[in-house]
Amino acid sequence: MCIRDSRTRLRIRQGEYLAMSNLIINERSIELDKDGYLLDLQAWSTEVATALAERESLQLSDEHWEVLMLLRAFYDEFQLSPANRPLIKYVALKLGPDKGNSLHLNRLFNGTPAKLAAKLAGLPKPTNCL
């Protein structure tokens, strides 16, 4: 698998630019917004998730994949990316309290589980995350 990361600045107005970036995976360009979230949610794949994780200096383990797949199921059911509290409750409901707690999810996703897990799962940024 060949992965390249390119960044572009689009001019909005005189002196104002919007930073955009692309992931290039096996010669396929995948557009990201200024925060690194997919612009096209259908472009997600396990290779894309792995490349996004590498940009965050994160090596995905089976525990990560379990949460990412669960998060994608949540999005399919509710059409939104959950904030931290609903994410923790949903993981606890589906995977048990050992995995559905803030300490575990913060450890897995570098202290920002809702934002980072949504990004890696190819979902939009949770609406109430800064």
C-alpha cells in the first residue's frame, strides 16, 4: 500500500486561505477538510483509517478497530457522530463497562475519543466538539 499526504491552501479572500489536504492511497486521492476529516464519507476504507491514524501518530490495534466499527454502526443507526458521553454509553452498552469507560477510550484515542474516533471511522466531526 502506497500512502502519501499532500496539503493545499485554497485562497478564500485576499490574505485568507483554507487549508485542505489529501491522502493519496494506491494512487487514489482522498480529500480531507481543514481538520483532517473525510469530505466524502463513502471514501472510507480500512486503508484510509490506517493512513489517518498514522497522521495522528497512532497504531491501530484490535481494540481500536472494535470501537471504530461500533462507531460506524452508531452512525448508520442515528446519522450522527456521538460526543464523548453518548460514545462512552454506547460502547458500554455494546462492549461492556470494561471498554465503555472514559479512561479506556481516552487511552485508545489520545484523550479525544469522540473527535479522533470519528475521524478515523470516516465520520463527520461531532457537532459539539471544538
